[in-house]
Amino acid sequence: MDCNAHGRFRYKYFKKECMAKFHKIEGDKESLYIFHCPGCGYGHHVRFKGEEPVWNVTGVEEDKPTVTPSLLVWQSRPEARCHSFIREGRIEFLSDCFRELKGKTVELPDFDKQ
Ligand SMILES: [Zn+2]
């Protein structure tokens, strides 16, 4: 699988592992997953090793990732806020999101197809 994570996130010295929905990026000090957010149209990252905050992530090998607790992106900008739960490969947008997907649950897209 071709991995386009490198160009977007510039983690060029990190080891990458590309799965369909979540891509793993591992470094000495921190490790994270990136995924494509269908609400924002951008990639978001979920740190699972390193400085706080870190998230608990399971199910990546089965391509049904679950992330706890919820993810909140751009908290200080209500016009761009993205707040979601990811459970078993689906993303649930909470009611304080800014876009039309708020309150909806959709399948996470494959990262490389975006
Ligand atoms: Zn988003």
C-alpha cells in the first residue's frame, strides 16, 4: 500500500505503518495514529505514546479502531470544532461539532483513498 502520510505530516524520520483507516507513525519520543476525518476533510492525529494527552487505541489491526476518550479538535474555535468518538471503525460526531455531520455516525474512510 502506498502511504501518503509522509507528505502531509512531515514525520519523515518516523517509522510508518499503513493500515486502511489508521496509519501508525512511531518515533522515539512519541507515537501516533493518523486518520482522515470525513467531517473536516483533514487528517487528525491520535497520540498513543508520549506526552499527555495520550489516547487509548484498540482494534487497529482488525481495521476497526476504537479510541478513548473522545477526540476534540480546535476546541477554541467553535466555527471549526470537531468532536467525536471513534468506535469499531466508525466515527460518531457529537452535537458540538460545527459541520453538517454533527450528531451523525459514519464509517471511517480509508486513508489512502482521500
Ligand atoms: Zn474532524
